Amino acid sequence: MPISKTIGGVTVIALEDGTGPFFEPREVAFPAADPRLWAEADQRDPASVRDGSWQLKFRCFALRFDDGRIIVVDAGIGPVSAPSTWAPLPGRLPDELAAAGIDRHDVDTVVLTHVHTDHVGWAMDADGAAFFPNARYLVQAAEVAAVESHEPTLAQWLLAPLRAAGQLAMVDGTYQLAPGAAVRATPGHTPGHQSVVLTSGEEALVVTGDLLVHTVQLIDPTQPYHYDDDPALARASRIALLESANDLVLATPHLGEPFVRAIQTGDANASRRR
């Protein structure tokens, strides 16, 4: 049974599509990280390092509401798709959904945090139709515009058929999914990157997408990631979200563990001073 965490009336289920080494040394991806930061990150997240290489998880998340509604966040690496040059394929999302007792036909919304190929691999089936046939696919309008301008092949594979089927739902900024559940724009990694924020009283859980991709950015949120579209904007989005609640849990696609507690600002500042 997949790992899950409950907040309010929502059960958040981690669906692991695959695991594999990053395609280049992690020091290239995080050029500002120093040895002390790497040592602390490895201590906090030992599952992300093996033989000195960065072991990358590829996860999606399912949100199961008390009323039976199911929302899926991201669509993983897929069976055979563009990530084949660097991500472990085929993915196993269908098996993970089955283990969680989820029928893809029952999913009513798919939130795509962004349109990178390791997050949309199962969005479409082998026939070019939506893998989740009864779902609307929520994407930030800024992300759609960027993909259609710069990634025509990806736009043709994903966005065009969803639009033709009436399943593409573009949102602009914050969008309420349900009481206590909202999509929030967190741009920087891509122009239209978004995260899903769940709240219950003083508690909050955020499905982060690639707002942070390694524990070095959890310890020190100022750490730039080489593959962010706009590193300064990504940093601002990351810090704002991490400071948005005192009791904050992160649901992370790529860290060793699917659910991690945010490090309080004072603790992060102490780490940066060491």
C-alpha cells in the first residue's frame, strides 16, 4: 500500500512512478552548495544518495477527499516518453493507482504542477487520449503559453488533444479546488509552475512539484537549481511558500521520502551560518 498522510478531510497518497540516478553530478545541478551543506543533506535524506550519486524519486500524488472525490497531482514519467534519455522507464503509476484502490476513470481533476516531461508522462495514453478520461487537467495559463511558444512537440502531444477534448482547464494564479484545498502559482522553475496547498486549522500540507528538488533547498531555500527557468523567481516562490505556515508538511516528488516537515526559518538560517 502506498505511503499516505491525512490532513483535515483529505488523504494524500504518494504514488512512486520510478527511482533512478540523476544524469549528472549533483554539484552541477546545485553549484552553490558547499561540502557542509551536502553532508547535512545526506544525513537528513540518506535515501537520496547512493555511491555519491543523487538518487532521484519520481512521484505523483493522489488526494482522496472524504466525499470520495479524487484529484491526482502530476502524471509521472510515463511508459515511454521524452524522459527516456535520463529517467527510469517504464514507470509504474498504473500499478501504484491500483494498490491505492484508485480507478483512473474515477479521477475528476489532474493538477499538473508544470509541463516537464517527468511530470506529464502518464497524462496521455498510447492512443493520444487522456489517460484519466473523465478528468479536467489544470495548468497555469502562463505554463500553457510558454509550452506552446517553446515546446511545440510537447504542446502537440499534450495540450492540443486535451484542448480538443475539452479537458484542458487553464487557471491564472490561485484556484480553489475544494474547501481547504487550492492551487497556488509558484513560478520560477517554469513560468507557470504551481503547487497544491491543503490547510486544516494551523496545519498545512503542500504538494510542491519542483519548487524544491533536493534536501539542500530544504535546509537552505536560497540554493539555486541549475535547471530552474528563473532561479531568482524560483527562490522567491520557495521561500514564500516555506514561510507560509508554522506547521508545514511538504509532499515532494523527488526527495528520498515523500513527506517531509519544513525546516523552520530560524533553523534554516542557523544552517546557512555554519
